[in-house]
Amino acid sequence: MNLPSDAFRHVAARPHEPLRTFHPRRSVLGHDREDALDRLWPRWGFSVHDEDRGTAPLTEAGTLDTEALFGRRAPVVLEIGSGMGETTAAMAAADPGRDYLAVEAHLPGIANLLLLVDRAGLTNVRVAHGDALDLVRRHLPEGSLDAVHVFFPDPWPKARHHKRRIIQPVHVALLRSRLRIGGALHCATDWLEYAESMRETLEADPGLDNPAAPVGGFVARPAHRPVTKFEQRGLDLGHEVRDLVVHRVR
């Protein structure tokens, strides 16, 4: 099955649909990643939007059939914007009792994650191409997720673009509704203004609790979240990283 990178596309948002929180871009994959996409996508990948690229198994109710997708019944972690996949692969390898669903908009990251999964022999990772929020809205039922990870999302730094940020009230309410009671929403960013905005937004949601609120709201990077190459470059430049971990309480 030949799936060159130019076979993947993003379906444009239609009028009156929510704004995308990412900006699609094209990048050269290179031989190894093109090969990984060709070999491994049919086994571990699906498209959020494009039926020609393979869609996820659904139940009769139209919700994602995670048991069919992963081949077992286990708690599911949703990774929104998995980047180049190092974090997802490392966390999934250290956490075999849970299944990791990584949703990424950019093909180099998808192909690289597929490569990492293959090399590590992981069985608890699946990869989706497209808009994670659209997948959540249409196919993830309430209370179906054990955790949601949003690591280093696009900060959309210009004020006129803040409406595209993923961590804003309407999106947080959506993600919270898909968490089980007690489930965690874990965010991280090295953009300090966005970090404060995230904290205010998460703490304002009536269904979420931030145990670190009395001590400033942020937590030290949990040991289970590895430092990625992207994050390390920022740290080397003096960037400060902020982690937020909140839990659904109702």
C-alpha cells in the first residue's frame, strides 16, 4: 500500500465550524519516514477526516471503538499534538497498562512516531492524522478517557490569534467532559503568558480541580513526562517550562 506524504490532506473547516487550533504545513519526510508511513500507517494509523486514508473503527452509536482499535480493553490516554512522538513513545513504553491515542496534524511527527513505535515494539499506541478536537467532538463519548495530554501547543502569540488557542474555555469544557471522574488533563508550555492564561482558564472551569492552586497552580515536571528535544532546545535558550495537572471532579 503506497501512501506518499502528498496523499494526506486536511479538510478545511466549513463555515460556522470552530476555528482550527493548528496551521497545516507541508514538510519533506525523508526516506525513513516515508517508508514508515507506507509500512505502518495501515496498521496503526487512521485519519480523522479523510476516508481515503482509513478511518477509525466505530461502534453502532458512532463512537470510537477503542477495544477494536487497540485490540483490548484498557484506559485510554489522548495525546493532542504529539509532535515528533518522542514523548508519546516513551510514556507508552513506560505505561503498558494504558493505551495511547496520539493525534497530530503534521506528517513528519506522525511518521516519526510510527517509526519509534515500530522500533520499540509497542502495541499500545495508535496514531491519528487531523484535528484532535474534531475527533473528540464527533467520536469520543463522555467519560471515555483516563487522561488528556496537551504538551507545548501552538501559543498563537499575537493577540488577534488567541481565539485559535486550544486551551480556552470552550475547548477545556469539551475535553473535561470526555474525561472520567478523577481523570487528568495535563498541559505544558514554555510560553509564560500562555501558561498564565492556561492556569486561569483551567481553574475557572467548574468541573476541574487544580490541587496545586494554593501554591501557584503549577507543578514541577512529573517524572513520567520526558523532556523532548524541542523542550530541551527551549531550556538551553533559558525558556521556563510550566506544567499544569488538573482533575475532573464532576
